Amino acid sequence: MRISTAQWYRQGVDSMLRNQSDLSRTQLQLASGQRLLSPADDPSAATRVLELDSMLTAVTQYSRNADMAESRLRREEDVLNGAGDILQRVRELAVRATNGSLSAGDRQAIAAEVRQHLDGLLALGNATDTNGEYVFGGYRTDAKPFADSGGGVYSYQGDQGQRLLQIGSSRHVASNDPGDSIFMGIDDGAGGSTNAFAILHDFAVDLENNTPNAATLTALDNAMDRVQGVRTRLGGRMNAIDNQRGINDSFSLVMQQNRSDLEDLDYAEAVSRLQQQQLILQASQQSFMKVEGLSLFNYL
């Protein structure tokens, strides 16, 4: 089989171009620090990198959700702490009000303080978060959840919704508690049901009439137990968030390491390969020059 001069020339040029392409690719890898310059370099690894990117994006969103849930729960916790403090103070006043040595004027003074605490408790029931949304409205976050209709009548205007946020691949956490589960439907100590606001209102009325009711203490204890129960559940949810955040962080580190193993360049191997490719290119260039100089015309 005879090979023409044109074929020798074309093969030599093609060889140099391939070597030059390989060298350029290695130089780009070293400049970027990336082993994969395009999906064609390693289709299987490129596909896995895309999968890891998707998983990392999801974990990042879980972390944002965890931060959001924690912020809302801490706001709710602060409000409930305030509510608990008010109920505790009113209970102390209720104990004091049963003292037989108090005069009607003394009880009037206590009643005035109780009404101040009632206003404070109602304000806490209608508290908002940093986004201006009502904490205890359930899904209805744009309207005050508790309304004072006068005469000791208080109603809940929100709903029973709990906003769930996904903080892990298979884990959700409630970021709020509807207000009726906290302040409404409280045992009044006399076989009936009432709410935290009405307890304080009725207590103030009794004091103003100089007729303190012993059942007020029981109703206040029940209201405090309700608030404390919700605070306990809040603590459990925040612990769950902390636990899941640690799981997410560990998972994210593993995925980032896997991604790095697939995509990042082994500099030592790449430098060695670059030197080898430079030698190969130089050798192919020198060989081509020698072959190109071989011609019968040089001997005529």
C-alpha cells in the first residue's frame, strides 16, 4: 500500500492538531480547576454532578425553611412568655384579693391593674411577627385573630390552620399555633368553658363589685397550664429543627465532597499530563518537519 505525500502531510497535521487540542484542554483544566469542562468529558460524572446540584439546592431550601420556622417559633415563644407572665401576675392578684382584710377600695385598685393586664394579654393575642403577619391567626395572618365585642365577650376570628414547613427530605415542622388552641376553650373551674381574656375581665368585674370569686384561681391555673403546654411543644419543635439542621449540614458536606471528587481537578496528575503532552506535541512537530523536508526534488 503506497501512501502519497499529501496523505503523509495530512496525517502529520491531524496528529499535531490532536496533540494541540489535548494540550489546550489540559491547560483549560488547570486554569479553571475543573476536571469536567463539558458533559462530554465524562457523561456519567456530569449526570451525577447535576443530581448532586439538585440535592444541594433542596438542602439549601430546607435550611432556609428551618431558619424561617425557628424565627416564627421564637416569636411565638416570646409572646407566650409574656402571656404566661401576665397570667402569673393576675393569679398573684387573685390570691391577694381573697384576703378578707381588703376593703372595697383595695379591690377596686386591684381591678384597675387587672384591666391593664387584660389589655396587655389581648395585645399579645393579636401580636404580629417581623413580616407584619398575625402570629395566632392560623392561615389567616392578615387580620386580628381576637376581637373584643364588649361586655366580656371575646371571639376568635382566625382559623385552625398550622403552616407546615419542610426542613428535611421527609420532615416537616409546624411554624405556628392557632390562637384558639391557646387562649380559648379553657375550663372555668365551674363546669363550663371560657377564654383567657374573659377570665381576666370577669375577675376585674368581680373585684369592682367587691365579690371576688374563688373559681377565678382555678380558671387562671387552667389558662396557665394551657399556655405552658404550648410552650413545651414549641421547645420540642425547636429541638427538632436544631437536630434536622445538623443532619442537613452533614448531608450537605458529604454531597459537596462527592461533587468535588467528580468535578474538581487532580492538579498533580494534570501537571504531569501537561508536561507529557508538551513533549508529545514537540515530538510530533519535529517529526512533521523532518517528513515534510523529505522530497525527491531535494536530490535532483
